[in-house]
Amino acid sequence: MEVDWEIEVGGGTPGCGAPVIDALWPGFVDLRQNPARIGEIAETAAFPPLAGLLLVLNGPASPLWTSKCDLWEPEAAELAGPGSRESASSVLACYVDLLPLAGQVFAQWQQAEAFCREWVARLASDRLPECRVELIVRQAIAGQAEGFGVTAYLSATGQARSTAAESLAAALDAFAAAIPSAAAPGKAASKLQLKSTGE
């Protein structure tokens, strides 16, 4: 499995530079409070292993909550890289936006970075050569809390969609099994706090 992380933070304010995770968007489904609502997420009907991952990420043992996900079939060329990706005829990918349960966001990007580093280290030994995981630290907003979150991109290749789907399901299982045991978000600043200190 190829595993990596990076930071995409720019502009200093939402709307400038890199994409911002808007955690409590209008279509948000709170799976931590009500896991039975998993059926409301269309992507889980299209790919049931994604439902399993979301339930684990929002489960009582997880230090995280999820705000958004997607599933798509990119062109193999988009994910071309070392190994079998260049010869694959089918690719399946998904992403999940992740935030720490305590504090709703990581207060500092360094905390999100440390969390990503630990996750990457836990995944590095997995032997899934047709799979890739990339963790991206981004600015995040969750109600009044502003800070940082992580977008996890997972993809898998295969000679057919069915084999790519099997490989992605295995990657999702490995990803769920490697969740770090604790996320230390610190104390995030609220929008009101940020405005009051700027006056």
C-alpha cells in the first residue's frame, strides 16, 4: 500500500488558497449521534464497505467524527504512479473528511500533522500494492470552531471494476484497523473569539 500525507493550507482564511472542510454543511449526517442514519448517505448504497468504514470512524472507540464523503471512478491516468497503477484498467476511489471528536477541529495544523504521521506509520506495513491512502491536512470549520481537519483519500486499482472494488474494500478495512487511539486537538478558537481578538 502506498501511504502518504501532506498539508494543503493557504491564504490564512477560509475561501483563500486550499479547500476548506466545512464540517457542518447542509447535508451533514451525524453518524456518531445516530448511526442508523447511515442509509441516508448515497455513497454507502453504491459501495457498502464505505458504510462499514464510516461506522467505525464514528464509533465509540474512535477519537474522530466524519463530515463528508464521496465515491468515484477516476481515470487510471489520474492516479498513475509506481507499480501496477499504470497498467490498471479500473480505478475506484473515495474520500472522507475527518475531524477530532474533542474540540471538533484540530486547534493547530501540527496536531493534525502528528495524527497523520501516526496513521501513516500504522498503515506502512500493510501489503496491498494496488491501494493508495493519502491524508491531507486542511483548514476546517465546525460551527463556531475554526482549525484544521484531515481529508483521507483512498483508492485502488484492478483489471476490472470488481477487482478494484475488492482492493478498495481491503484498503478501507486496513484504514479502519489503523485508526490512532487518540486525537489531541487542544482548544480550538471560535469565530467569535477570533473576531474579538482582532478588534
